[in-house]
Amino acid sequence: MTKKKVFIISHSHWDREWYMPFEQHHMRLVTLIDNLLDIFKHDPDFNSFHLDGQMIALDDYLAVRPERKPELAAAIKAGKLRIGPFYILQDDFLISPESNVRNMIIGRDQAREYGQEVPLGYFPDTFGNMGQTPQMMALANLKTAAFGRGVTPTGFNNQVGDADYASQYSEMWWQGPDGTRILGLLFANWYSNGNEIPVEKSAAKAFWDQKLADAEKFASTDNLLMMNGVDHQPVQLDVTAAIKVANELYPNYEFIHTNFTDYLSTLSADLPQDLSTIHGELTSQETDGWYTLANTASSRVYLKQENTKNERLLENQAEPLATMAYTAQDYPHDRLRYAWKLLLQNHPHDSICGCSVDEVHREMLTRFAKSQEVARFITHDALMTLTAKINTVEFGTQAKPFVVVNTTGFTKSGLTRIVVEWNRIDFSAAGSIQEQRAQLIQQLKALPELMVVDAHGQGVPFRLIDQQVAFHYDLPKDRFREPFQAIELTIELNMVDMPAFAWRTLALQPATQAGVADSAVKAQPRLISNEWLKVVVEDDGSLTMTNRETGKVYHQMLVFEDTGDMGNEYIYRQTADNHAYYSTDFPMDVRLVRADELGSELELTNYLEVPVSADDQLAQETHAVIDITKRTAQRSAEKVPLTITTKIRLNPHSRQLQFESHLNNQAKDHRLRVLFKTALVAETHVADSIYETVTRPNHPAKNWQNPTNPQHQQAFASVFNEANGVTVGNFGLNEYEILLQDNTIALTMLRCVGEMGDWGYFATPEAQCQGEFTFNYSVELTDGSKAQQAASYQRARGAQTPFSVQQTTRHAGTLAADHQYLEVNTPEFAVTSLKRANTGTGMTLRGYNLGDRQVPLNVSVGDLQAEPVNFFEEPLTDVDLTTLAAAEIKTLLFTEKERS
């Protein structure tokens, strides 16, 4: 009789930081790897240890034990320590598509420095899994993914029925929205099902009777997987002795201490024909809804805002500008990788999700700041290098030229701001610093009438925002610093329909003609409008918005909602009073700030009063570790002001209405959202996810019990039908919900709680998010067509990246004053990356199809030739270069054409 095989894999799921600060976890990691290196020497039966799929553990260990690197490398080469393929174990949904890819690239590259990475997409504890995982794994040469959440196993020989996210086995096929299919492994009994195996025979018998039955309930083959470890678990030193005991006790089983490579090889050869196929994202959609952990998207929202800022700086400014500015030899690969690694260190699921103790998240802010400063350095240096090559001699001798660059992959309109240096006096010049300053102040008072002109001498509307004399300094690359004082003029101007990856040169100069007028904007004290949109502030402070193309009128837009929260960093649970406070029930003020040729702006102030906190019952319940579903706390009777000031901006050249809300939060235990009532008839909606515009049902599954249905997003969520649509964009606000009444889009701005949650009581007072906050978001109305919907998605994505602006001098150059570096003529192609190739002299462009149908792909860079490649820039021979399939991710490598 053929024996069943029990594959035992020793591992430790390494939470780098969580309920203890990083260094507390770090010191335990050092002990773990020290013990591993010892057991590798002394126990020849110990096959190997799986280092949780993340390379950062090696970086962390070697920061303390650098002298053991040769020993570590030898263990990896011998197959004793199994590493990679990722750099960290990320949260899929809360980091950008590119961050997910860079995690794979950096992880594989570091693993290859030691040997071969484990060929497994490893997601043991991510809080849901992105729908594009199959295609992304395939583009990283991975055929299998293992995960712990999102699919409900129904057990051996059970019928799956009509459930979309259930499997009769722990093994299944996983198919992405583009049709790519990989093998999926569900840790049906969690990734600790073989933890702490007893050596004593009676204990071992009881242990294995239960564990084998649990595994056989779900396994599709006679190959049973046992994960010998759990969260930051020390290695079981006597595991091989325990395996010998198991083999003695169970003659019909063969217990093997092994690794994922060998297990996957055996499993793949024995897979049955009747495996289920699951589709798309796995977010526990068909559970009771309480423990999907989706509310981590709104925990410590300041982290999400900093992360979005960091990603946009690296992906959409530093890298594309460096690509435009530098030759392949000068491209700052090393600096960019350093910045990326700093950023990725904030992306583990317990970190970016905001569900750790306060010390963890304080340290994250330092990493964000460091990565952002590197990105700003690269961006500024690239802008200086690029603008030095641009020909500006056509401008007059008194002109102060500056260059505006659209570094997004879509045509962009909107305001940009630049500080123009009008004149300077170096500290080294004659006179004291005070005399120099007085001289500049006199020049400022005598400033002539000004105008902005383009490279053809045509006037461009602008606003003079500020003027001052300020101290600054230059840091030349070949000599000592040069301090100076300068007249600085801050101006705003509208960039209209700037193509993707294009620059335009303008100049501030003494006026030679009358100002330029543009009457496209109309405004009254409570009304602003342009060609596409009419916006009225009603007496209750809500907006009535009219799509002037379709005539569709939307009421009760921009309504703020505040509710109590007796949950934790993982899960929102409304307090038992079940009462919501709405801005429409409180006083408001509105004023017209400006209305000119650059656009119009209203300032709306809502004066809410909300409970200061939850009542004393919540403290008792949290300290007693009462599950959130059993809590009974209500909100306090004491109130505090919650004043929300919102700038509402409408550009004459854009369909998008933009908002900037500011508040000083002094309330605790609550959630603040902004509501956009669509009143559209629709059963589904879409949201911006990881390389996917994902379609989600508006109604949860029948067995859903959670009164709320929170969802993840990147840049937007949209409700639409065949006649009308509403797209709400955001910056770093990753949680939304579609409210069933009127299909309202509810965007979470702030969620404030006082404990971490999960398995015990951990106080997190800083998660109450006290203090000043600013939130940026937008709304766009469409006719529901695929073309207008896709354009609204692109504008929501593009709004996260400002124009890059740099003053320059009047000089000759090899580059035209106005130029498009790279042409993107496929409206559905959402560009996520433009960078130099990791090797060679080429450059790569990556993006995906926003839509659900195949479209022609038309992108070009001068006379360079393109070829499709995978994430590691390896050629793909079976990919059509001229089309973009539905939901397809495509990376193009551009190189010089071979000469005949």
C-alpha cells in the first residue's frame, strides 16, 4: 500500500514589527537565525528552514551579525536556509501596483546574490489577496501562490455549489481577470497546523490524530502539508526527533522534514482533475464580514497619506524625470533602490495597515521622511539636468524661464505653482547682508507689471500669489556652498491639456501686452460652473451638482458623516447608540474665494459638534478583551467642536471638481466620512485596485452579517450605469463603502480608535489621530460611457501627481522648449512606471488596461524599438506588442533599433 506523505516545513512567520517595536522583534530574529545556524551544523536530519519568503530578514540579521554572513551564505547555498522570493511580506491592497512589483524585483535580486529563491508566491497572512496575483506571479516566473485568507474550504468530497470563493480542496486553480491561471494553495488549517510537534508518544498520538484528520479533510492528494511554525516562532530544535516518533506511530504515513520546492514538485505530479477554479480578488467576500480586516485601510490614515506621497514621488516624479534627464550610464539606480527599500520597509501588513503599537508607526514616519528626501533629491537633480539641456534662447533677455513637466501617463490639465527667482544678491557681493536685503526690498517695490509667456511669445494667464525677499543657498557639485538673498515671486498658472511625459517652457517677464482673459469660469457667492459642471452650495451645506452634458442633477453631495467607533485598528464597529452626525444638521458658512481666468474656488466651513469620546464602558470592554461584536459601549454626552473647512476648486479646463478639507480632530473613538449620493441604479461599481479596475457587487453575500461593507481602493471608486456615472478620487484615502441607500459613495477620511486589537489588549493612544489633518479628494460626473469613465479614472490617478516645475536660465540647448518625450495614445493604458532598464541602455514602460475589453496599444519613444518583457525585463515571445488585452499588465522595453 502506498503511504500518504506528510511534508513538514519548518518556518517562522516573521512579523518584523507589530505588538512590539521593531527592535524587540529584531533581537528575537537574531536569536532565531543564530539557533538555525547551530542546528544546521549539528542535526543532519534537519532538512531546511523557510525564512518566510522575505529577504529583509537577512538584512536585519546581518545588521547585528555581519561577521556571520559567510556562514549564512553557505547555509543558503546548501539549501538549509530557504529564502525569497520577496523583499518583505506586504499588504497587497494598501501599496501601489509598482510597490508590489519592486518588492518582487528587489527580493529576487537579493536572493540571487546568495543562490536560488523559493519558487512560490508567499502570502501567508496578507489581509486579502489582489485579483491580479495570478498574472503578476506569472510575470515573475512563479507558478504557485500560497495564502491564508480569502477562500472558504468546504472539505474533501463536498460539493462547492454556486459559491465563487469556496473550494472543496486546499489546492485550487486561481484565475485572474486577464485569464492567467496559477496553482493556489490555501492554508486551510492556517500556517501553524504543524507547530510544536510533540516528541512524547502519547502527546504525539493525540496531536497527529487531530492534525492528520484536519489536513485530510481539505487535501486533494495524499501529500499533506504541515507548517511547523507560526508568528515569530522560535525554531523547534527537536523537530527531527518528533518526526521519528511520528513515523513509528503511523506506519501508513511517511513523515518528511522538507521544503516548499520538493513539496510543490511532488504535489504538482499528483493533482486531480477536479480542482476548483477561483476567480479574481480574495477578500473573504462570502464570510460573515466581521474579520476581513478591510478597515485597516482607514487605520492611522496619516500613514496612508505619507505612503501615497512617497510612492508618487518615486514612481511618478523621480524615476520618469531621471529617465528623461540622464543617460543610461548616469541613471541613479543605487539611490533609487535605497529609497525603494526604505519605502518597502513600511509595507509589511502590520505596518502599512496601521495595526501595530504606537512605537512601530512613529518609526515608520522616519522611514517615509528619509525615502521622500532621497526622491526629492533625485527629482531636483534630474530637473536641473533636464532643463539645462532645453533651448530657452527664444525668450527675451529680461525673461525668467521655467519648465513644467507632466510626468503622468495621461493628458493633464490643472493649476501649478512655481517660485520664480527674479533677482539675487550673493552674500559675497559688496555691502552687508542687511544692506543687500534693503536693496532687494527696494527693487521689489519697483517691480514692473508682469506677464507669463510661452515659447511662442503668447501670453498665458497667471496669478501672483506672493512676493518676498528670502534667504537661500546653492550647493554646486564642484565648489563650496553659495548663500544669497533673492526676490521670490510665487505664481500660479493653468496648464491645459499637457500630453503624457511632456514638458512645456514658459517665462515670467515684464509685461508687453494686456493681461490674458478667459471667461470659461462663472461664479456667484454659492455657485461655480464651467462647460461641463454646475455646482451649487445649498443652505444645509451640501452640494447640488449638475452634469451639463447629460442634464443629470445630483443632490446631497459632499455631506460629512461622523459615527462612534468601539472597534480597533483592524475593524470598525459602530457604538451601540447607532447614531450618526451629519454636517447638514449643523451651521455652515460659504464664501467665494476667487473666480478668474484660472478657475474658481469656494470655501465651505461646516461647524459640527460631536461626542468627545466613547463612554466609560468602552475602556472596561477593551481591557477585558471583549470581542468587538459583543461590545455595548456608547458615545459620551460631552461634545467637542469638529470644524471642517473645505476648499472647493473648479478649473475651467477640467471636468473634475477638487476638494481640500482641513480639520483639527479633538474627538476620540469615532469615524469621519464624506458622502456623495449618486442615486444611480446599479448593481455593481468599480474601484482602482492593483493593476486592475475591479468590479465589485454593491450588495454583500447572503451570509454577510457586518452592518458595513468596507472596501480597499487606490485612486478612485466609481458608480455608473449606461447613462450617468460618478467617480470619486482621493489622495491616500484607501477605504470606501457603497451605501445601499441611493448607492452613495462613502469615503473614509479619519478613523480614531484606542487599541490595536487582535489577540489581546494593546493600548494605542496615537491611533486616536488627534490634531491637524488635510484631505484631498475629487468628484467627476460622466455620461457612463466607457470613454468618459476611463478618462475620469485617468484624471483621478493623475491628480495624485503634481506637475514638476523648475526655473532655469536663458541658454542654448539641444532639446526643444516644448516636447513630448514619450507618446501614449491609448486612453485605457494606465501607466505605472517609466524608468531605465535595470541592465543595458534601454528604458521600460509599464502599465495595464483600465478597461474590460481589448484595445489597440499605441505608445512610442522617438525611433526606439519596443519589445514586451516580464517584471524582470526578460523577453516574452508570445505577447502581442500592438494590442492590450482586457486587464492585461504590459511592460515594454525600449532600445535603439538595430542598424541594417
